[in-house]
Amino acid sequence: MPFAEPHRWIPVLLVATTALARSSNLPAQSHASPASTSLEATDPPADPDKGGLFPDGSRTLWLGDSITHACLYTRFLEDYARSRYPRRHLLFVNAGVSADTTANVLVRFDQDVRPWKPTRVFVCLGMNDGLFRSWDPELFANYQVHTRELLDRLQALGSDVRLLSPTPVDGRSRLRKSMGLTQIPEDYVLVLARMRDWLAGEARRRKIVFTDLLAPLQKTQALLHLENPGASLFPDGVHPNAAGHALMALRILATQGEVEPRWSVTIPGQGKPEVEGGRIAGFERTNGGLRFRFRAASLPWVLPPSAMAAAALDPAYRKINQCRIRIGGLPEGFYEMRVDGSSLCKGTAREWSVGVDIGLLRHHPDWLQSLRITEENALRSTYIYKGITDLWIARHKVHALATNGKTGKANRKQTKAEVDRITHEILQLAEKISTSDAWLTRIRNPLDRSYEIRRLR
């Protein structure tokens, strides 16, 4: 019976992400630039470091449960990678499925993981392995066995595995109580902590990178409760809100060597400018100021408004986006910086000599350009989320038909019609993802910007 082999009927989201891969692996300069970006005629500054968390040509796979399936912390990290490394060819695959355990991942491994031959896999599991119960040695032993087998399989693929601990829970969540959801045992966070501690030890034994998400998010949650006992990073008690996901992304970047300033420009009173993270041209001193053209090697990492609270909760966000400009030798007075003809900020001669960080100024043209990337990737992620959901609905229907025993002609015909409909929908999502990714590739390169420092009085 054909339904005994689900892959004959369901395109396993390989359809969607294969389309994504085709566009992701095209060189950025192969796409025609929009008419409004004519300054993009020359190449952006070179990318001297091809390594880091997202190496050029890497295939990154996110493996997890509903927290990964939500396409939030994964999306924010993708936004970071695209804006920080605009010249790299990167592929991202979301293989998160709601309610998954490590045992479930092993069942779908050959469909959702192996075909991609991922170069790097981020694993965020464990939340559901404890079944939201108090400490149960048998459940914990099963978690250990399944996790070891999963890591063995990933390492056998040659993947660079990055382990993430489970995130915390908030049993006091008012929303959870108001929704009438089953209450989480008060000691479930201790169960998650035991998983975290064991996972850290397993990572050391295997010499793979581990990131603790539990303790930092717990600490931030406690601080929020001091100000407002009703505030929560986990509105339903389990799933992080957008700010919580952004904090997850920040923690991952911080523990894996990616918290570095974007660029700096130092202009001494005499001599040539010193630049890191970009390229300067056309520098000249004017009567009471100076002007130059500057192209950054990267764009700012812009979080959506729903997640921007994380910027105030974790100083790493400011450091990642830092763009410091120092100007020496200016006569006493007030000075204005203009970028592409528009006023950006003002300061005294002393402030400019010490250095002004313009990295988080939201009306900077680079910020506005990167905001378009954030918005487009948010739309793209909704397609991926829907595709994963549709895929699993189809799989469950096929599995139910294959195991039900009631395989009459009418039942098979109905199931096939439903699976065909879902397959068609996934194919449509694939086209949207491909179109979206091609557009992201076109707009991610930084542009030449005209800077002018002029004296006001």
C-alpha cells in the first residue's frame, strides 16, 4: 500500500528548503540590485574571517521542539548572520517540531536531518522529555539514552554539534492560570536543571560547544519579577515571548564568540583616518568640519519591536551593534553629523573626541536597510512555520491510515485527497520562501554612505 511510505506522498519540507537552498547558494553579486541602490556598484569590503559561528558555505540546522518550531530565536540568529556576514552563502533549515522529545527526533532523523548533511546543528531539546512531572529517574535515564544516540548520529554525519540547554519554565504565569492550562510542578525547573547539568557534562566529554540558556533566563526572569510580579518572559509558563527568544539568541552569540563591535572610525587631528570593519574614501577636511564616504562591512542587527526589550535586558546587544566614531582636533563648539544628507546626531567637540556610538540610531540608513531584512525574514519564517505544521499534519494522517487497519477504498481516497491538498500548499510555501530568500540576498549588502561633520556654532 503506497501510504505505508509517507515520503512517497509528502515532500518533507525538503521541497521548501531545497528551493531556499538554490537561492541561498547563489553569490550575492549575481542578483541585480534595485534601482534605489545604485551605490552598490562596487564590491563591499572584504570578509577577512570566513569562520565564526556561521562560516561561509555552512548549512545550519535548528533541531528542537515547539520553542525551535516557533521560528523566533532561530530567525533572530539568521537575521544576525545575514546582516553581519552579507557576503557569505548560508543555508538555514528549521527542523523543530512542537511537543517533540529526543525520542521523537530519533524517529524522524532520517527524514528531517540526514538528507541535509548539515555542517552545524543546534540542538535544543529536553523540555518535553520530563513530561512536566516532578523528578522521575526512569524518564531521566531515557532522556540520557536518547540524547546520546542522537549525538552519536549527528557526529557520525560529520556535523559540528552545538548543544543548548532547556529554557526555564514559569509556574507562576498568570496567563497559564487564566487559560486553564495544567499547572507546572514547582520543582520542574529543578528537573530541567538536572538535564542541563548532565548535558553540560556530556558536551565536555564529547568536546562540543554547550550553551546554558536556563540560568541566564532564570536570572532575568527574577529581575523582572522584582519590578513587576506579573511580568514574565514565558507568558504561558513554557514558551518564551519574543524578548525571551531574543535573549536566547544573545546568549548563544555571547557564549560562542560573536559579541564584537560592528565598526569603528578614528579621525585624528592630523593624519589619515583609522578604520576597522569598513572602508573609507574621499576623506577631506572642510571649513569647520570634514566629510567622507564610508561603507561598513556589515549591517546592524535589528530586532523587531516585539523583541526589542531584550536590548535593554542584555548589554551584549549594544556591543554587537556598536559603531564608534572618534574625531580629534575639532575646535570648541557644537557639531552635527549628517549621513546621506540627513541629520543623524549632534555633539560637542569634546564628545566627538571621546567617541560617539551611533550603532543604535534607528534613523541611520544602514539601520533602515537592515530593518527591511528583519521584516522580510519574519514573513519568510511564517511560511516555514506553516510548512512544518502542514508537513506533520500530513504525516500523522498517513501514519493513522497505515496503522488503523480500516483501509477501505473510500478512506484511502479521502486521505490521499487531504495529503495532496497539503502537498500543494507546501509547494506554494516553497515558492514564497524562495522568492523571499532571493530578495533577502539582494538587499543585504551594505551601501556607500556619505558622512559630513559640520560645525553649528
